Amino acid sequence: MPNAVGPVLITNNYLGGGSGENIVTGGAEPNVPNLHASDLTITHNTIYKDPALYKWETWSASTWVRAGKLINNGTDKSWIATSSGTTGTSQPTLPANACAAAPKCDGTCCVTDGTVVWQRNFLSSDWYDHWTVKNLFELKSAERVVARWNLLDGSWSDGQDGSAFLLNSTKQSNIGQALLQHIEFGDNVVRHTAAIGAVLSAQDYGDGDVDDVYLHDNLIYGFTGGWYALTIRGRTNVPSYFTGLRVDHNTFERAGGGGQINFGADGPGRFDGPSFTNNIFRIDGMLYPFISQAGTCWGTDKTALDCVTLGRGGYTFAGNILTSETLATWPARNFNPAWGSIGFTNVATADYSLASSSPYKNAGTDGKDIGADTRSEEHTSE
């Protein structure tokens, strides 16, 4: 949907795929100046990338692969599985030339490896010619978008960094004014991704305005890698405004790695009044749970928040759980229990609602349970 002008409704779909992005708006320049994708409602969808089919890997012994899987033989060739099965113990020798389009196998075109039939990648003879994987959901210059009750499942580093979603204010050819405003991303489940995502006012060519981005009640778990979970990038031009960001009642289950939130820009005062309330951040073992790499604003935790909002409307950071942290380095009115002491109902089954015995029930700044409301009537949990 390069420049969809709604109302547009995308609901109750299974949107599977591997190459590129599952849902993307904007990017390409419209013929109408300053036109933005607008009035989009995206609800109750499963947005999925299957690593068994699309993840680019090197051949390995005794592993199950799905028909259509493209793999690297470890040197300069790419192969495609024309049948599903388990690989053998020794890497087979493939024909020198690419064969006809799969699954056609005749003569010496294909070889059997265990129960898998392989042929040389028919797309080209280059080893790197594989399905290029990007994120699951991306907005480029959009307004009045609601994305709720969706399952975003499966994203890894390939053509991009493996984020589940990107919310951008950008134009790819530096034509017209980019815009990102009145965006709601809530009640979603994000899992099995290398990073959560990014909210950006600067990407590709130039900067755009960002206002009123609301991330709430999202359950985020099952990370597979990545340095920072969520990147928030302010504008690089002066004066620069990134206003109306609210991050409320989300559960971020992520241990180790670089950190949860990374602020980026070219100096202090690039964010106006961001709000982080009632979230659960699992930050055990992280190097920099909250970090600013915004030019002269290098710092962590409260220092980072103070600098990136310097001279603007301040910020709100309250009612959050920051597991096992020393609260002296953070703003007041937050909590620091161990992850295992929060009191989830059943983490083993991905039920991250708070049990009745949890000390953090009804402890949010609004009197509700801290973290995502995963028991709401329509919350996506499967």
C-alpha cells in the first residue's frame, strides 16, 4: 500500500511470507504532493515469517528442512530443497549448473540427501541469492493508523535488523514532507524476533514530524537476538520535535543483550514529553537498559532521559518494573523486583498476566495491573 488513502481495513487474515515485508505503507513518492497513507485499521491478523522456509542458513547435517528452503553450501553455491525431510550426515555434491525451476528434477539435475531432494538454486548461480527478509510491519509516512490485536511472529537479521515493526516518518526520495502522527499500536503479541521495532523521525532522506505515537498493552517475548529491543530516533535538524510518544502497559520479556530502549539523534532536546508508564522491563544482565547515543547526549538510564528531553517538555517515567536494577540511577516511583518475583500467572505457557498474589496488581499509576493487559477480551495470545 504505497500511498493508501483510507479508510482501509485489514482484519482477520493470515499474512505469511518471507521476502521483504508482510505489510508496508508509504516509501514510494506519490504523484500528489505531501500525500500520506492514512486512516488504516489493521486488526486480528497473524503476521508471520516461517524460519523453516525463509531463514538463510548454511547446510548442516541431520536437520529438518521444508520444501522450498534455500541454503548456502558453505562456499559459493545456493541450493533449494525440492522436498521436505531430514538432511543426511554428509553434504551432497550438487550439479555445476542451475537446474530448471523447482520442483522439476530430471537426469542429473537433483541429488538426494537423506530424505531431502536438493537442486542448485534456480534463481541464479550466486550463493547470496536468497529470499531477502525484512520486518513484519512498516509505516513510512502515515497518519491515523490503528494496529491492534495482531500476532507478529518471526523476524531475524537479514535485509534489515530483524525488527518486528518500523514506524517511520520518512520519504525515500526526499520529496515532500514526511509525517507520522496519530498512530496506535496496542494489544499485540510480538514474539520470536531479533528486536521489537523502531519509531523513527529520521531514515533514508531527511527528517519528518512525529506526533502522537501510542504503544500500549503489547506482550513482547521470545527474542532471538539483536542489540537493542526498541530504537527511538529523534530528528537531526534544528528545530526538531518528536512529540507525543506514549509507551504504557507493555510487557518486555528480554534478558541479556544490549538494552531495551535506545534513543538516537544528534544532540540534546530532541524529544518533547515522552511518557513511559506501567511497563514491565526485564533487563537482567543488560549492558545499557536505557541508553542515549544522541550526539552529545551519551548516557544511560535517568541521565539519558534527562538529556534527550533537555529544554523541551520533560518526560514521565513512573510505575515501571525494572527487574533487579538499582533504582538510584532511575527516576522515582518505579519498582525493581527480580523477574521471578513479579508474580506472573504462568510464564511456561506465555501467560504473562499477573496472578492474584502478585504485589504489582493494581499498582500502576492508573490503578491497573502493571504490564500488558493480556486478559482483555480481544487480546491476541495465540
